Amino acid sequence: MFNHAVDDKESMLDTLLANIIHSSAIEGEKLNAFSVRSSLANRLGMTEEHPFPTTDQTDGLAEIMLDAVENLDEPLTLERVLHWHARLFPEGYTMFNLVVGGQLRGTAPMQVVSGRIDKPTVHFEAPGRDTLDVELKRFISWFNDSLSDTSLDPLLRAAITHLWFVTLHPLDDGNGRITRLLTDLALAQAEHQSVRFYAMSVGILANRKSYYQVLEQTQKGDMNITEWLVWFFNTLNHTFDEVHKEINQTVYKTNFWRNVDQTTLTKEQMKVINRMLDGDFQMASILLSTTKSPK
């Protein structure tokens, strides 16, 4: 029983770490994975063999990620969303700009643009600030009420949550990361559990170009969200497939080593075999060529 609980925590930590790292990478921000892992381990009450120094940012990311997936029964409120936003930017800046965490955006038009500064391409313009408060209230009410709506598929609810919040774009920065947190909350609620073995942000990062394309097409369209739903479920399904492959690979490796007398192998030989079992024959060849071990 104890080992099972430890395994669950390890799996949870790995999944949450992947979600945090990849969600930030979608926005072009590279986090220190070791620092984020230590922050998560501290929050989960786990002891690391080699802990890494944490920061206000990594501690904040760990806190809000765990709040999203563990406090499934807590109602969503504007205060909760703004707290997440404040913890996302504890130092008051993002990669390029100053940002006031914990506040809704100001009165300036909120646009998603690319290209030259003098001739930008506008991909999307969010609802005006004058209607934002009302629209946010509608979204939050729907999110809470829809949780008990048995006629709404919970995965469909997660897809709608993602599109609706990112379209409102209520914050100066961090809208994508908060959107993906809300999606994680909705997915955890769909499964009625915190421990999951997949991280959807991994799939989104792998398909980042099409992610932004389908969002733009849907947001500029006629309120038909079919293409977005197809993309969301295809990406989620691909994420499931990748996890199944990893699980099958782990089971295969475990069964292999159960039938091998490891006392007859050197540490270097075991490294080579593990690389081969992972399908990394190039690295296995490199290790083999640099290892002076008996045949």
C-alpha cells in the first residue's frame, strides 16, 4: 500500500512537471526543470535525493498547478484566477515586459499580433474592456454550473473551457498558461481524481503551429467551434497514445530485467541495454564504442 502511494506521487509529480514545463515552452519561456521539480516535490511532501534550489516563480508554478488539479471541488472564482496570475508573475515581469500580476487587463485593446512593429498582423482582438467583467462572470458561472450538467460530456466541457477563456484574454500576460491551468482543472474534474498519467500541454507544444492556427480560425469565424473541438480531441487522443506507448515500454523493460541476472552485468553494460530497450540505438552504439567491457 505504501509503495503504491509513493508510485502515485511519483507519477503525479512527473505529469505535473511535464505540464508546467511544456505550458511555459508554448509561450517561448524555458524553465529550469530541476527547480520546478523540487518545488513540486516540496508541495507534495516528497523527499528528493538531490534537491535543487527553488525560486519564487517555481514555487508559485507548483502551487497553482496543484491547486488546479487537487482542489477539484472548490468553485472557480475570479479571485482564484487572479491569485494564479499573481503567482505566475511573482517578480512583476515576464520575458519581455513588466506585468502586474493579479489584475485584469487595462483599457487598451488586447490584440494578438505578429510580424513587423510598424505593420503588425493582427491575429485576434479580444472583447473590449467595457464588456470584460460581464463576460468573465458569465464564463465563471457556466464553468461552475456545468460541472453538474450530466448532459454535457466532461471532455467537451474541457475543450469549451479552453476556447472560451483564451478568447476572453482577460489578462495582460499569461492568458495561455492560465487557460491551460483551467483546462487541467476541467480534465481532473472529468476524471474525479488528481493523479493523471498524461500532460496535455506536451501535445499542444508538439502541435503549437496548428494550435494557434485553429484558435485564430475559430475566433475569427461565425461561432462554429467544430474545428476547434476536432483539434482538441485529436491532440488529447494523441497524448493518450503517447502515454500508452510509454507505459507499454516501461512494462516491457520491467519484464525484461526480471528475467536477467543483473549481477553478471557491469553498470556500463546495463546502460547500453537500457538505451537499446528505449529504442535509442544510436546512443547505445556510442556507449558501446566507448565502453571497455567484456563481451
